[in-house]
Amino acid sequence: MNPFLFWFFAFLMLVFGAAVIINRNPIASALSLVICFMGLSALFMSLDAFFIGIIQVLVYAGAVMVLFLFIIMLLDLRAENLRKINYVAVAGGAAVAVVFFIQICFVVGQLNAAKQPFPALTSAKTDDVHNIGLLLFTNYNLPFQIIGVLVLVATIGVVVLSKRELK
Amino acid sequence: MLTLGHYLVVSGMLFTIGFAGVLLRRNIIIIFMSLELMLNAANLSLVAFSRFHLTSAGMPNYNAQVFVFFIITVAAAEVAVGLAIIVALYRARQTTNVEDITTLKF
């Protein structure tokens, strides 16, 4: 794990993550989200989780974001015109988020394990696709099949929701 | 030297950005994107713990990575259903602003 690469990708991810919620134009937000997920997948790979990094790019940057962009363009959303901003609500929301972050830092600061560096991998190679596949089809076989049913239910649900008239 | 705490704080910052997005933005599609940010922040801390807690064979703990795999699958299904609901909502109300959708508001 190169510290410079860690800081670079963490910074990239956080800047574009912030751009998602700052941008007024939904398309700019969606494209920022793609770059944010790219940085996140680089962080996954810095943690030797290559399979997770790859499916992060495939599923999020590839499939989910195309779906988002498709819906934004289908609904023909423009940059929203500024409405009257409720400053009390905005200040309250920002305060809750900041307090939440301070609490996370506090908890991480109290955790002893958080101060230790990552131990070096002792095995010669990390064939993580092999190991995840093995776990998925032995220990987690039932959850894996339940996930399959869940995706089927989601597909049927989307078809029902997209019908012109609900009966 | 990078410690587990670095990854946990970065993951906490990403979660906070998503949380702030849900609280502050009024466009329902941006709120939905912020939900994705929060899910991915949780994934980052899970993968960091998986790398931190090695098994006896000296490999990362792959149980956490299988969990992340499940989270990504459920998130993809959730996005599909959620966007279908948003499209249905837009067809009924012609708006994506949450301040205009207050039928269930007490």
C-alpha cells in the first residue's frame, strides 16, 4: 500500500463525492458519482480486494450509473432553478452531519486496532476470486440463492411498476 | 504508515457526505445517489476490516468480501426498483422535488 496513492485516491473520491451533492445539474452529479466510485475501487484494490474493486467498476460505474443517466435523460431534468432556501433546515442538516462525523472520529480514535498498521500478507498469492467463489458456493450457498430470488423479485417489481396502469 | 484508522475515517467522511446529501438536497434523484454513497462507505470499512483481520493462512478474511458482494447485489436491485418508483412518481406528479410530494406528510 503506497501512502501517496492512498491519499490521492481518497482525495479524488471525497472531492467528487462532495461534487455529487453540490452540483445543481443532475447529469454532472451522476458523472461525478462515476469518478467517485472509480476512486473507491482503487482504494479496494489497495486493500488487496481486486475482485471487489473490479465488480465495483462493472456494477456501479457500468450498470447503475447508466441506469441513473438513462432516467435523468428520460425525465429530461434540467439544472433546478433556485427555490427559496430554508436556511434553518439547511443549517440543521449540516449540523447533524458534522456532529455525526465528529462522533465517527471519536469512536475510531478510541478503537485500539485503528492505530495499528495493516499486517503483511504471508501467503504468496491472493487468488481472491477463487476464495470468494469457494465461500459463495459452500458456506454462503443459501444466501446466494436467496439473493438470486431477490433479483428476480426486483425484476418483476420493476416490470409491474412500469406498466402504464396499475390495476 | 497507513493504519486501519485512515481507512475508517475516509469511509466515515464518505458516509457523512452521503448523509448530508440526503438531509440537504431536495431532488429525489440526488437523494438516491447519496444513498449509494452511504452504502459504498460501509463497503469500504468492511473491506478494510477484511484486510486487517488476516486468517491463519495469512489471507484477507474473505467472509467480509462475500458480504460486500451481497451488498453490491442488493444495491443494484434497489437502484432498479427505486428508479422505477421515481419514474412512476414523475408520471403521476411531474416533479422530482421532495417538497412537492407531501401527501404522506403528517
